Amino acid sequence: MSLTSSLVGQRTNIFDPFSLDIWDPFHGFFPFASTKSNVPSSASKTSAFVNTRIDWKETPEAHIFEADLPGLKKDEVKVEVEEGRVLQISGERSREEEEKNDKWHRIERSSGKFQRRFRLPENAKMDQVKASMENGVLTVTVPKEEEKKPEVKAIEISG
């Protein structure tokens, strides 16, 4: 099996090893190709997620996710926790309404749905997830359980 065929169609993203998203590296690459493809329809519906950049850092106390979501309000974004320790961040950026008198010269800002999913490690406290949004940046904080240090018991040596 070639590398290309092993990547296409799997629920993986080679740029984000923790992602569960379906990523199509050839989406839009062949403009002459048929609209029918082997990529599931869910991938094309959420193709705008490729432009949704999310940083994930781990501190001693928590896992912190920061997403740049310019122009979105907090009620247009969803943060959900699924069974199996999966954090899902999704939303939709609406397309600007066209007026009859408008003449568009260029449309470069993406619109549509986006979705990113992250499988969290065992030490994540899934019941204490917090999210906030300020100036177009969503911050999701997932606290971590304290590391249990092994109990060391000194043994007296007889002799």
C-alpha cells in the first residue's frame, strides 16, 4: 500500500497527529475532476476547518487550546466533550449577504463550517473543562490530574 493511499480516506491529519479530522490533501487541487470523489461528504462540509488554526500547549496544571476565530461571536462557536476523552471545537462562519448593488472584486475570507477534534490523554479532567473567548481568540482549558508520585517506603536492613 502506498503512502498516499494509506493517508487518504483515513481519519487522520498528517499535520496534527492528535486530530481525528478527515483531511483531503487534494481537495480543490484538480478543478477538472468530477464532483464525485471517495472523500466522505462530511469532509467537504467541514473543509473550512483547514484554515482554523489551533494551538495546543501543555503546562504542569492543564492542557490549553487557543483558536483564532476572527469575526466570530461566542454563540457561533461550540466546545463539546465527547465520550472517550475527545474535545471538539466547531462553529460556522456565515457568508456575507450580497446586495443587488454590490460588486464583489475578490472573496478571500473563508466561510462555512469548521470542526476540530482532539483526543486528550488520560490525565485530563474532562468534567472541569472551561472555555472563554476574547478578541476573536477562543481559549479552552482542560485541567490535569495531579501526577501521583510513587510512595517510597524505606526498609530497614537487619543484620
